[in-house]
Amino acid sequence: MTLIKSISGIRGTIGGKPAEGLTPLDIVKFTAAYGKFITAKGDNKKIIVGRDARLSGEMVSNIVIGTLQSIGIDVIDLGLSTTPTVELAVPDEGAAGGIILTASHNPAEWNALKLLNKNGEFINDEEGKEVLALADQLDFDFSEVNRLGKVFEDNSYLQKHIDKVLALELVDREAIASANFTVVVDAVNSTGGIFVPALLKALGVNIVHELYCTPNGDFPHNPEPLPINLKDLSSLVVRKNAHLGIAVDPDVDRLCFVMENGEMFGEEYTLVAVADYILQYQKGNTVSNLSSTRALRDITEKHGGTYYAAAVGEVNVVTKMKEVGAVIGGEGNGGVIYPATHYGRDALAGIGIFLTHLAKSGKSISALRSTYPSYFMSKKKITLTPNLDIDKLLAVMEEKYEKIPHSTIDGLKIDFEEEWVHLRKSNTEPIIRVYTEAPTQDRADILADKIIAEIETIIQ
């Protein structure tokens, strides 16, 4: 059993003993701590709650909502929803914050509490530490019976979210409808199965083939939208002679595409393509995290803007975007952050913008992909042992490559002339992530294997 407390929220496997997994006692403790933290900032005692469709979602939601009621907080329950939808609902409803119940791309045995501030953005590292400290203190004052919070169900935000996408100046429904796209959707049997087909219909896409779109939490494959997990989607795109396939993760904040030939458009290139279109009409800067492709930098500079890198984590990217006034940003895992909607990764906004770009280009999706710089990435990992000193390990690697340009704002990134490697401890799993990028897949894989071998030698 695993319980991870980090900037990404409280994430763990369901069951086991308290403090070792995400048990009901842990859910109560961290929910009460967050409720106390968020409502201490003022008189606002209203919080938005939404969840993905994973099997533990109803149980976790019941505990979270009941706990918030028990400390006098009113809850607007969106039920089955998406991360970006909850992010939109918080400021729309004038709430003090929000909790999204999802473990994103993690397998079915995981769930998590993702915590938002009054702007519908993830709380920062300092605020997260304050919540964790409150949880450890267990100093809660639960409400008497006549001061319990109330629960209000709101099923309107599916349409409200779609309306916000349709209202975007750079989303052209007429162009999309005129393109007569045939689309296949893989929503891994979570809430994307509700939201994505509904959005496509609203955008004028008349032929939508739904694959794993029943929101019952029975994930038919590993829910991370990587090529190895999307073979069924690729096959169906070809069989249906579709223009493209769309895949989202369980909470619909990551987005990737399959081309008409069944090959991957490239998760890293979701943001690149969206940025290319946005920058044609809105000149400005872009931001992605250190583990994202160099192609975004190339596209940004082509349009006369400046590219900036941020530490991994949505809150870090958002902070940097605000700092440099970025018009578009996100993460190379298929996360698109478009400030014209809100400061959060939003697959629905990404779909609207991308389909407009594809329709107006007049190209097939594979032809559009060929217009972008070609980089290839390798994403590998090293499982951590309990006694491993990750900081010391990275310091040894930094010293080894001290003459090569490098960054330590988030782990260690080493920038070779044509390649790079990024080493960092995961916020959500007990692993070291080893990301590399190079002009060919072989070179990216070779570099990753070389770095992993060097790390294993140091560990031994």
C-alpha cells in the first residue's frame, strides 16, 4: 500500500492500514485539514467537489463530502466530472476552493485528493505543506448539528464547460463542422466518455466512434495515454477510416491524438500544435516544464516569442506563465493550459483548438505533424529503494556533467548540443523519472540507457 503527500495532492492506493494507504481515516484527516485551511482565509464556506469514474470514486466522494459538512462547509457536488471542469466551477460559483477526486493516469487501485484555491488553481507548495501540518496536528473543531454544512448537486457544468470552449475566439465551430471529421474516442471508461463525445457533437463532429466511453471505472488498459496503451484506439481509427483518434486520461486533463494511419501524433506534440495555432493569432511567450520537448521552443521562436521552462507540476507551469505573460503553455504529457479559458490543463479546450487548427490547415493530421520539428523522447524510470539518498545521487551526476549546460531547478536537467536528459524524483510515485530527447528514437533510448547505467553504478 502507498500514500504519497506532495504538491500534487494526497494520492494513494485504496485500502490497507491508516498512513500506509489511502484509507477512510486518511481521507477524513486530509479533507478536514484542507477545509480548515481554505476557510480560515475568510467567511466563504463553500467548496466544489467533483470526481472521475474510478471504482473507489463514490466511496471517497461520500467521505470527503461528509467530512466537509462535518466542519460546517457547504458543498456543491458536481458528481462525475473532470479536473478542468471543477477548476472552472470554483470561480464561477464564488467558492473558497475545490477538491477533485482523481488519481489522474494512475491505475484503478489509486485515488487522490487534488486541492484547489479560490481561483480554481492548484494550491502551491507552501500552502500544501500547511495543509499537511494541519492534518498531522488533528486539531479540528467539528460542527454541532445545527451548524453542519449543506450539499447541493449541480449537473449543469458539462454544458457550461462546453459553452466556454465554444465561446473561445480561436475555436471555429463552422470550420470544424465543414471538415466533416470522423473521430474515434478512447476515454478509458472514465468521465471523458461523457464529456468528450458531447463536446465533439457541439463542435459539429457528426461521426464519433466511442471506444471505452462507459464511465464505470473499469479501465480496459493502463489509463496513462501512452502508445503502448492505445493499440485498440489505433486499430479502430484505421478500421473506421477515421481522420483521427482522441485519447484522454481518467480526469480529462491530458490529451493525445492518433493519426489517420494509426500512428501516434505524439503526446509531446499536442501542446506544440495548439501553440502553433494560438501564436498565429496571439503573439507572445510560451511555457512548458523541463521534461517537455524542444519543439515548443522552436515553434515559439518561429512566431517571434520567447520560450520559458518551469519545474514539473501544473502549479509551477502556471506560476511561470503568469510571471512571463505567456499566451499558451502546458506540459509535454498532453497538458494544454490556455489562459483564455483558465489556468489549468484542459483537454476539452485543447480539442476545440486543435480541431480548429486541423480544419483550417486543410491537411491530414499526419501531414500537419510533418510540419513540426522532429524530436524523439524516451521516458524511463528507476524504482527507488527506501534508503536511497536521491539528493546525493543527483549531486554526483551534476558533478559528473558540470561542464555541460544544466539546470537544477527541478532535479537535474543536462542540455547537450542535440540531446537532453532530465532526472527527477516523481511527485506521485516512488520512482526516479529519466526523460531524454534526441533527433532520433535510437539516440534518445541510448542516452536514457547510458544515464540509467551510470545511476545504477553509483547506487551500487
